[in-house]
Amino acid sequence: MTGFASAQQDFGRERINLELRAVNHRYLDLQFKMADDLRVLEGKMRESIAAAVARGKLECRVYIQAIAEQSGLHLNRELVDELAAINSDLTTEYPHLQALSVADILRFPGVVAQSETDAEGLQAAVLGMLSSALQDFNASRKREGEKLAQHLLERLAQMRVIVDELQAVFPNLVQAHLDKSEQRLREALDTIEDDRIKQEFAIFMQKADVDEEMSRLKGHITEVERIVSEGKGAVGKRLDFLMQELNREANTLGSKAIAIECSNASMQLKVLIEQMREQVQNIE
């Protein structure tokens, strides 16, 4: 299933941003986009994600922004005091020497330094953010899963109605088809051989026998309803297999159609199965 989550945290003079984005994929495919100094975390991050997500093409992006209001420059005042004292002594003793300017002092090595980043603290912050983002990520996927489950259950209910209605009228359809076939055989009796009559009757009986197909359709519908309602574990592959089985039975029902009602039922079932199959592809 698709999913998205993000987290943000200020760390010293920097702001850490973490995003998780996923689209459906047959397996778990992880991609990381982050600064080189954070690559050391990739192994731990990969383990954390794999423990929480089973499938999907997932991109984890971590980027750091400087916070404008906070300066990363540090003035070494002790060194400035020493330089100022030395400058004062030298200009007093040697009046012809030019005094140091502020710019000269600031350019002196060690006077202005960049504050060092707490690498371990930064890494711990990123891992903590990932844990939090994974919780939000799975929560969003759970909400999407609940919507998908409702989508499937609604179509399963429609399929059950179609099968029940067909079963209710099927004896009458069989009788009507039998009467029609009998009439045709009687009309052709003078010109048709006995073996031909037996062959036509065998074909008719084969077409008329769809009780097994409807029984299997109901069984598969019940099984899909059970899996969707329980929602335990990775159910995507099981549901995908059942969609194939449902489609197989619907096709067989259509090929054995003895009346327009059977053909219509087969077509309606296949439309609903295809709608479910498209959604099942997004389920782990």
C-alpha cells in the first residue's frame, strides 16, 4: 500500500527533516537519500524499517537545514584578549608599528571557530525520528487498509447477491432450456440419428451442471470475507490467489451459460472481481 509520514526536530543550530514515502511493490525495496555523514546509520535504519514494513517501494529521505536565527560561529575571547594585550605592548614599545585592526584579529587562526556538531547526538536524533515516523507511517497505512477492506467487503456482498439470485432462478432456467431442447430434438427426430440425440443430451447436461461452480464461488467469497475481516498478517498473496480462483469460476459459469441470466451474472461477477483485484495489488 501507499504510505507517507514525516518528522521534524531542531538539533542545535540545525533542523532535521525525515520523510517516508512508499508505493506498492511486490517486495520491500528500500532507498535512502541523505547526507554522506549520515550513511553510517543506513544499516540500523534498514533494520528498523524492515521490522515494521513487509512490502513496498519505500524511500527514506533525511535532510538537514541550517536555522538562520542561530549562528554557528564561536568567538574565542581568551585568544582575542591575548592578541589585544600583545598588540598593546608592541605598539607601546614600538610606536612606529601599526596596530592590529578588528579584521586582523578575526583572521587570526583560532579566533573564530565553527561550533562542532555532536555527531553521536545527531545520529541518535535521526534514529528516534525514524521510529516515530514509522509509527505514523503504519497508522496511515492501517487507515488506508480499513478503507480497502470496506471496498472489498462491499463487492463481495454484491457477488453473493448475484450468486444467490442466480441459484434461486436456476431450476426454472434449466427446465426452460430442457423444454426448448426437447422441442428441437422432436422436430429433428426424423432426420437425426440416435447417436446425435445422445450427444446433444450429453452436451446439454454438461452445460446445465453449474452447481459446483456456484458452490465454489460461495466458498471463495466466504474465505475472502474471513481474511479481510480478520486482517491478520500479510494477506495480499492469499487474496491475489483467491481473486484468480473467483475469476476462474466466473469464467466457467459464463462458458456453461444456458440462458442470458447466466451470461449476465458471469459478466457482473467478473467486473466486481476485477475491481477487487486492482485493490488487492495494493495490500501486503
